[in-house]
Amino acid sequence: MQLIFFAVSALVLLFGHFLIWLAIVKFFSLTALSAKITAAVVILFLFLSAIAASYLIHKWDNLATRWYYMIAGFWIGVLVNFFLSLLLVLIIKILGIWFGFSLSPAVYKIILIIGTFLISAYGLYGAFIPRVKDYEVRIKDLPPAWQGKTVVQISDIHLGPVYRKHFFSRTIDKINTLNPEAVFITGDLFDGMESDFSWMNTPFAKLKTQKGVYYSFGNHDLYLGFDRVKNLLKDNPVEILDNKRVVVDGLQIIGINYSFDRSFDLYQAILDQSGYLESQPSILLFHEPKRIDTASQAGIDLQLSGHTHRGQLFPFNVLANLAYKGYGYGLSKLGNFNLIVNGGLGTWGPPMRTTSQSEIVRIKLLPL
């Protein structure tokens, strides 16, 4: 399955690079054969770099391969932003035809170049400077020990070649300023590639909570390996909810692993948790925001998810929202059931975010 995904992705990338070559030849009026060949060679090199960097980072983890992987990923983001800027130029041209104005070719070229640069720069900022996103959630029969308390959710950190000790340490420092009662990590703590994680204990040791840190597996964690993740977290103050349930001061906290099985029964997975009571308040950590009706029917009060990255790059946020039937991001309510889909802290692929800033979710729990 992963091989098929890689092959399809490579074909899409190749087609995208071909389109950008056509756009450059047309837009910058490259008529000389030597100019067209030079542009083709450069574009081909960038395409092959995206493939090669992905291969090399899976084979060797060092400073050179990390930077090559990051730069190649950044280029893919620039490619998307180039097409957005090109679309903007085409819209301006159409408006010019409708309203009777025209701009010089030089101005259109400036708009294309400056537009691509500004969107990409904003994307870098959005990927590495997290914001705090606030929600209030009301839960029926919420125990007094949790009433009015603040909890924090982080998701999709993607620790690995790109997001490492410095970024994660800054994140922990920011979480500590929020004085959370508990911290919930809803999957993809790791990017899925083997890397040097010898530094992991240091940031986690600084994390301060009153009632603990709870984690459930995402798909990229499982790419890295179930046992490998458990081993990395064994000396950290993180309780792994591997299809498990704990009760903390009267509140059920349930973690369900990401499942690659399309016939996976979330309802049964929840009920299988030892001692689960529908009548008792509960928080579900489940990486992907799917089977929403199922979680609601099981009596879950609050589901915390991630996975979508809010599309990460515009306009993929629109596609993500459609794919998840309107549950691609933010807070949703169905009766007493609440769902929060976190936009994520890290990135996958291009180290860039243009649909939203990376985020730490702060939730105030209130009685219903």
C-alpha cells in the first residue's frame, strides 16, 4: 500500500513539475531552445531531489540528509504556492478584460515572484511558530476536580528529521505557561522515520501538569513501530493509552489506537475498555476524526483528534474538510457530544503551513 502511495505521489509530483516548466516557458517567454532546456534541467533536478531526499532520509539520519530533506520539502511547498500566485495573475488578467485595464508583463512577473515568496515565507512562519487556540467545552456530570480546569491538547508533532529538540522544548515551555491540569497527545508524536531521539527525555522532563500526560497512537507513530514508540516513551512521564482506559478523579480518559483496518469497529473498541461506563463523563483520544456518530452513540462527551493538519497547504484545507464531512478542523457539537480536531503542531512533507498556524489547543472544561 505504501509503495502504491509512493508511486502515485511521484507521478503527481512529476506532472506538477512538468506544468511548472510549461508555465515558466510561457510566462517568461523562453523562446530559445537553450533556455527551455536549462529550465527543464533545473526543474528535473528539483523533482529528482524531492524523490532522492525522501529516500536518503529513510536510509541515513544526519545533518546533511535532514537539511536536504527539509529543503526538498520546502520546494514542494513553493511549487504549490507558485501555482496559487499564477492563478492570482490569471484572475487579474481576466478582471482586466472585464473592466478594461491592463498591466505590463513586468508587473505580472513581479506579482508572480513576490506572491510566491510572501506565501512561502508566511508558510514557514506558520509551521514553526505555534499559536494557542482556545475552546470551552461543557461536559455533563463533570467531576468537581475538573470543573473550570484547563487541559491542553497537542497533536501531529511529527518529531523526526525536521522537528527536533529545540522546537519540542519551546513547545513544552509554552505549554507550561498555560498551567494545564492535564496534557493529551492525540497521535503522530513521531514522523514515522527512524532518527536520533536521544534528546527526548529532556523536554518531557520539563512538562508540568497536575493530573498527567496521556498519549494515543497515530498512523505515523505506527509507521515508526509500535514497540519502538513504547521504548522511546518508557522513561518519560507519558501514560500510553494503547486501547486503554484510565479514570482520573472521576473522569474516564480513553485512548484508541489509529487503525488501518477499514472495518475497524470504534464502538466496540470503546466498549471493550475495562469498566467503561456510558453514564460516567469521558474524554476519547482518537487520532483521526472519523466515525463521529459512533463515538457519540457510545456516550463519549469529548473526542480529541488531529490527523488532518487542516490541509496544511491552501487549498487542501477545503479538500480535508470535504473528506472528513465538515469535521476537518475545530470544535463541533452533536447534542452532548463534543469533537475538537486539532490543526497540528508539526508538518508532514513540506515544512510549511498556509492554511493555519501550528497550534496548541487549550480547553477549559465546564459542567453542563
